[in-house]
Amino acid sequence: MKWDWNAVSDFMPMFWHGLLVTLEALALGAVLAFVLGLVWAMMQRSEHAAVRWPVMAVTEFVRNTPLLVQLFFLFYVLPEWGLTLSALTTGVIGLGLHYSTYTAEVYRAGIDGVPVGQWEAATALSLPRARTWFAVILPQAIRRVVPALGNYVVAMLKDTPMIFVIGVLEMLGEARQYSAQTFHTVEPITIVGIAFIVISYPASLLLRVLERRLVR
Amino acid sequence: MSADSSPSKETVNPAVDGSELIRFDKVTKRFGGNTVLDSLDFTVSSGKHVTLIGPSGSGKTTILRLLMTLIKPDEGTIKVGGEYLTHEDRGGSLVPAGEKHVREVRKHIGMVFQQFNLFPNMKVMRNITEAPMHVLGLSRDEAEERARELLDLVDLTEHADKYPTQLSGGQQQRVAIARALAMRPQVLLLDEVTSALDPELVAGVLDVLRDIAHSTDITMLCVTHEMNFARDISDDVLMFDAGRVIESGSPEKIFSEPDHERTRQFLSAVL
Ligand SMILES: Nc1ncnc2c1ncn2[C@@H]1O[C@H](COP(=O)(O)OP(=O)(O)OP(=O)(O)O)[C@@H](O)[C@H]1O
Ligand SMILES: [Mg+2]
């Protein structure tokens, strides 16, 4: 198979569009994973078993089933229940929900790492629960787990091509579409592969620096 | 009860009139099968400085932690300023206290920990203003003014903008004292507050506490192995053994001519 530079330049407009969609899905998915994961982690610390147990069950379930299955489920089953979302929104929810079960574990480790004396001091000062969480515990807990959270963003980046299965034209989707139209496969796939490396490798390096800075 | 209807209302009579401020009534505390406090009764009058002494494991820390609501009694009741701390009087019957009630009564109690437990993510100033602003509802200006007065009292005025880790242990403990006092508690609980410090830093902390003991009417409940300090500041000394008060009295009495052999043994071991 011959490398065709014309195919490269021909593919670029579609690539840029796909890149944008990938980054959009990644950014929104990551935000969702960060927020939801935090909610899970805090709920798992609830004093009420009626809160802890369902959260535990749901997160275990989601973590232990394939993202691909979850994406199909969201895409085909939610509309049955009258909830029709765009493919991208569905993809973002799928990615965010799936990864929230991992970030929940990360937060949990961070929260467990805060000395019990911090909780006791907050109690001794009668700080309201929200202040205890948001002003005392979480700033200490999250600082330590920023690199671990970042690792999951990189992992999520590598999972973004999966949302192609529900019809989102992210980078891989655009490449597939381009090759279906032109029968040029090597060029678009190679470009997409390079794009993943170009994004994720510096991100990993950055995380290593952060790790050295934040985790002591 | 008033505590339910108006959270900001003072539920503890703030007047220092020598009346009973703390009452333990048949308090039992177990950890697993280990009964640490066995039907303990004791009272502390308001304004008094009381030191708890006794051998390791006798339950001194447990008493302070019960008062701070860090742990719950298995049996018995604790009252602070006439209000039940762990229970609520609902139509004549005692039920376990709700969160709101506990908060209200607990506001009048402050504690300084052996390990300081300052919030490392906050500067000294915010360590002190955090609770007055978010619990008492003081404005930032009011809280900072209060904090500056207290920093002056503990001799750390120039350290307001540092993080706790930038301070020595003795300085951190003085910040912790200021932080507890900023809530204007009626009772200050001190659990071996100098035992985590390097020896040369102990005196500075004890001086501050002496100063507070002599210049305020705050009630103090103090666990310490610093017997000279205990002698200086205490109105009463309670000697604990195996979760019971076996002897109490003025420091002169307890330290010079205790009635109990057990007290004598203990003192000769620590002095
Ligand atoms: N959280 C806990 N779980 C199990 N046992 C505990 C716990 N806290 C205290 N104890 C036990 O309760 C007993 C009394 O402990 P406490 O800390 O009140 O003693 P203390 O008088 O403060 O001793 P020290 O002088 O060593 O500080 C000890 O036997 C201790 O092992
Ligand atoms: Mg102790």
C-alpha cells in the first residue's frame, strides 16, 4: 500500500473536526467523571447504610461491565424510556459515568488518607458538614490524588473512540468515514494514531511532574 | 426545646457563677469488651480549672473525647450547662440527641489536641477565623479582629499569614489554642497538649495556658503530665484509676498529702 500525501491533506478538515469532537467528549466526560465520582465517594462515607449500599452496588456494577455495553445501553434503551439524547451527549454520559466509578475510588483513597484528627478538629469546632467536606477534607484529599485523576483522563482519552459505535464522529469515526468514501485507510488511521500520542504522551509527562509536586 | 427553634440562641447560661457546668451521670464507656469508664459520676463547676491525672489507660482521654462528642457513651448522661449533651428531653423522656441539638450544646466546648490538628491547607489566620465565620456567623472583619487579639495573646502576631507547616510545634499548638478560644467556649479541653512537643518548646505553650487560666474565667479540663503546671493552674485535681475518680481535692492536697496509696504511687512515678 502506498502512502498518499494528497489523501493526508484531503483528510485534514475531517480530522480537525474529529479532534474537536474527541476533545469535547473528553473534557465534558472528565468533568462529569470528576463530579460524579466525588458524589459517589462522599455518599460512600455517609453514616446511613441506605445511602452507602446503593452507591456501592451501582458503582461496582458500572465498573465491572464494559463501557461498550453501557454505551449501547444508554443509546438504545434510554430512548425507549422516553429520554432521547444526541449521540455526543450519550457518549459523554457513558464515558463520565463509567469513569466516575474509577475516580470515586481515587477520591476515596484520598479521603481515607486525611488524618482522622482533621475530622475531629472539625467536629470540635462544630463546623457544618459542608464546610468540613469542602474547606477541610477535600482540599487535602484531592491535592494528593490529582495525578491519579489525571491518569484516568488519559485513559478516558484512549476510550473515546468507543463512542464511535453509537455514531459520534470523533477522530476515529472521521477516519473510518473517510476511508469508506475514498478507500484510503492507512493515512487517516495513522494521523489519528499520531494525534493520540501527541496528546497523551505530554499529558503523562505533565502528570508525572504534578505527582512529584503534589504527592508528598 | 429552645435549641430546636433558634440555633443561634445561647443554650448554655454563659454566666460564670460557680454553678455546675459539667455533669457526668453514671457514664459507662466500653471499647469492645473493655469497660473503660464504669458508671462514672463527676461534676465541674463553671470557671474552675480541673486537672485529670492518673495512669495510662485510666480513661482520661476518653472523658475529654466524650465531652467533645467524638465518641458516645454506652450508658449514662452528660450535661453541659444544664443541657444534655448526648440526649434530648422530648416530652419528658430522654432520647438520643439529634445532630442539631448536639451542635448547639457542643459550641460551648473547645478542645486542643495533643497533635494540634491544625488545618494544613489554611493559613494561620483562616484556621482561627473559619469556625467563627461559619459557625457563629461572624463577618470576616469581626472574625479577623478576634483572631488578631488571640494571636497577640499567644504571641504569634507576625505569623498570621503562614501555613501551619511553616511553624514550630510549639507555635502550631499556640495557634490551636487560639483557634479553640476564637469560638469563645465556656469549657476548654486540653489533652496532653505539650506531650508531642520538643522539650524546649513546652514552656512557651504552658506559659500561654497559665496566662489564659489566670486572666479569663474559662472553665478548663486538663489532662497533663506536667505536674508543676497542674499545681499552678488547678483549682481541683481528680485522680483517676481504672475509669473511676479515686481521689480529688486541691492541688496542694493531692500533690503533698494524698489520702490514697494509689495516688502516692502514681505521683512518685511521674514526679
Ligand atoms: N478507640 C478505641 N478503641 C479501643 N480501645 C480504646 C479506644 N480508645 C481508648 N481505648 C482504650 O480505653 C482505655 C482508656 O484509654 P484513654 O485513652 O482514655 O486513657 P488515658 O487515661 O488517656 O491514657 P494515657 O495517659 O495513656 O493517654 C485504654 O485501655 C485504651 O486502650
Ligand atoms: Mg490520654
